[in-house]
Amino acid sequence: MIGLAALAGCASVPLVTPPAPPLPVDGDNELRVLVYRGGTAARLGHNHVLRAGDLRVDWPAAGPALRFRLDALAIDPPVLRARLGEAFASAVDDDARAGTRANLLKALDAAVHPEVVVRTLQQVGEGGRRAVEAEITLHGVSRRQWFVVEVQGRRARGEVVIRQSDFGIHPFTVLGGLLAVQDALIVQFDLLQP
């Protein structure tokens, strides 16, 4: 859903995350992206969490269709970082968030490709656990991706791993790779059908 991690100077923690904290249950839709630090000096950087600030969801027959603007992403909201546990425990100040935003929008060429769009193509299974194929359009590139979704009533929750390089994005790096972000991103979502 987002190859968003051309983020600011980060560093690398294994792609293992704590169990995802519950997302809002107040009826709001939410999509967030976990971005992990990389590079030989990864320990000097920090991980990032991005939240789609203007997430719009439609519900055609095939399943949800999502879209959001890159320039509306919330970068490292402190409350969300605190909910994500130790891997996101470091403090990120306003200057660091501003730098991350600038690097992100530049790397994703957001002026030319301002939106991310995700369309459900098909669902396999029924009941509480389904395999979903979606088309993700990011950075002017569309790719198909399969993932598992948990369905409870009108609520659908899931996560998917995408790679920035699959969308023609070069993961952020500085100082010859000393600090970087990992290519793989974890996208988590919680959607409520009206």
C-alpha cells in the first residue's frame, strides 16, 4: 500500500514487530506503514511509522478500494509510536519529522505521483479469514499483491509486506549506505464497511 519508506535517515531492526496494537474501534478507517532502519550504522537511526491522514475508502462489489495522498501522511505521531512498543520507543522531534517528510516526498516524487491507490481485485475464502488480491498503485507503478485479511462483521484487518523496489523506489540511504531504510515495509490496515 505504500512504498513509503524513502524516509529520513533511519537504521535497521529485524523485520519482526511486536503484535500489532489494536487499531481504532470507533468506526474510523486506518492505514499505517512501518518503516525499519537499515545500513551499517543502523543503531544510530530510528524506525518510522506513517499514518494515512486522509484515507478514503469505497466499497465496490469486489471489496474495498483505498486512496490517500502522500503529502497528508502523519509522520511518526508520538501516540502511535508509543503504542508500537520498544522498536519505536525513541523520541522523534519536530525537526526530525520535517526532515523525514521532505525526504519521503522527494523520494516518492509526490509532486508527480501524489496518491497511493489500492483496489481489491478478488477475495478467496469466506468467514473470518480471507485471501485478498489487490492492485497497489504507487510512484506511478501498479503491482498485484496477495495478503490475508481477518474479517469480523463489517470490520476487516490485515497487514501486507511490500518492497519499495517493486515500485521503482530506491530506499533512502545516506553516507554510502551508512544509514538507510530497509526495502521491505509493513502496511497495516483496519477498515470498517458502512
